[in-house]
Amino acid sequence: MLSPQEFTVGTFATAKPGSLVLPRAKHEAPALICEGDGEPVAVVLSGTYAFHSFPTGGAENWRGVIVPDVSIELDETSLYDPDHHGHLPGVLVREGTRLMVRGMPQQAFGRSVPVVIHAGLPDGAGRAAFTRWQVILGQGDEKRVLHQADLGDPPNA
């Protein structure tokens, strides 16, 4: 459950990176608002447009309940090496100082591209991908799962 002070209602254009937008009606879809590369990007998380991505600027027709300051948890049992097994839309990839989701922008013609969820993480070498992850709010006993993504077993399983 959400407390009234934990969310607002608005458009994707008004949601800040690090927010989850929850649908209010069957024609809306949950979306993660990501940092992107210089401009915020929405990644739709389920439904007909699952993992399609687009800049949030001007996205006034997409709306819902905006939950700011969410976190991502990765399921270590779904870990695989993306250098050897490629990328599916919706897979999360940790590379260098960034956590990215593979999104499908309109101009990508069916190919997924990385969308930066969060930059500024501790630096590392190499890449790791995850097929199962979740969006959470809070920590410890106060933690709540707001969305789960399960793209199946990792390709090397």
C-alpha cells in the first residue's frame, strides 16, 4: 500500500527520473522514468508496449500515479554475461558506473538499446545482465515491491 504523501498524480513529462508511474486504468501501463542520456526517458514495463522507450518531454498524454525515489533490486540467480548471450528488451545491465534497461525506441526498428536508469554507481570493469528484477519503495521492514519483471531464465542457464 502507498501512503498519500508517497505519490502524486501527473504525466510522464512531470515525473522525475527515479520514479515509477503506476497505471490508473486498463489502457495505461506502468513505466519507469529513467535518467537517459541527457534527457529523461520513460520505459513502459508491461502490456502491449512493454519495454518501449521514449523521451518524457512532451509526454502529456501518458499519465498515472507517480511514485518518486524508487529503487531497483536485481535477482542474482538471473545473472548472465551479455557479451556472449546478447540482450533482450527489458533486461537490466550493469556496466561501468551505470545501470541500464534495454528499451525499444521507435527508431530502433525492433532492436533494443540501452537506456540509463541510474548513473554514478561505483565503477567496475565488464558487464553483467539480469533477466529478473523488481522496483521497490523503502528498505528493510518498510520495503514494498511495486513492480516485478521476469524475462525467464538467463540465456546461459
